[in-house]
Amino acid sequence: MGSRVARLRRVLGKEDVRSISRRYFIANGFDGTLTSIGVVVGAYLSGIGDGFTVIAIGLGAAVGLGTSGVWSVWEIERAEALAQRQRIERAMLTELEDTRVQREHRAAQIVHAVASASGPLLAFTLTLVPLALEGTLFTMFQAVLASIVVGVLVLSVFGIYLASISRQRWYVAAIRMGLAGIVVAGINVLLPG
């Protein structure tokens, strides 16, 4: 157990691992936020009148995106690590099976898969929270509006974070990312049906 924790610390100390995990987290969190806004607005416009039904639909979509995030990234990173290991083995004329290199690739694969799944799950959870308050604090319409606002705020926080690592103007990045949520809500409103 101690060696696994030490390996995880080593892997998390590598900038390339953190960078890739950040990308997966933000990209899939972005997808999850936009999907949740689409689900909330679409459900409301379809006549669903209670928040918990929309939450159930949203959680189904969140499970799908989270599973996709884990599964796809697991397979992508597995293939990339195997290809890299094979290149190193050819160059060194030796097998690297069950070595530190192979174990660290596996640890990085786990970190990436967890980051990939946690982005959309967090985004969906936050965006759906106002719907749990429908009937007590909000009307259904107000809960939908609050969900859109939360989604736009989540997207804006992603933008602020990206600006912080790339030294851009945080407010410009926040507006650019948050605007996507407004666009998705608007497109859903304009869709026929």
C-alpha cells in the first residue's frame, strides 16, 4: 500500500500527468455542464413539471458521461502507454513489463480516468442542485433558471482556472466559457417541439 501511495505521489508530481488530467477534467466538465443545461431546459420545455424527475434524467446522463470518461480515457491512456513502452523497449532492447516505468504509466492512467469522470459528474451535480429545491424554494421555472445560472457559473470557473494557468485575463476567459452555457440554453429554447 505504501509503495502505491508513493507511486501516486510521484505521478502526481509530474507536470505532464497533471496537465493531461486537467485537460480531461475541464473538457469533460465542460461537456457535462453543457449537457446538463441542455437536459434541464429540454426537460422543462417538454413539460416535465417537477425537479426530481429532471434530476433523475440528469443523473442518467451524468452516469453515461462519467462512464464514457472513465472508459474512453482508460483505453486511450492504456494504448498510449503501451505504444510508448514499446518504443522504449525497442530502443533499449529490453522488456519493461512489471517495471517502475510500467507501474507509473498505470498510475497515470488511473489518475487520468478519475479526472475524466469527475469533471462531468461534478458539473452535473452542481447544475442539478437548484432542481432539488423546486417546490420549496423555487418554482419549476425558477429552478430551471437557477440551474442555467449555476451551469454558466461552473463554466466561468473553468474559464477562470484556465486563465490562471495560461496567464490570460480571467474575466475574458470566464465570459468566453460562460457564454457557451447561454448559447446552449438559447438553442434549446429555439428548437422546434
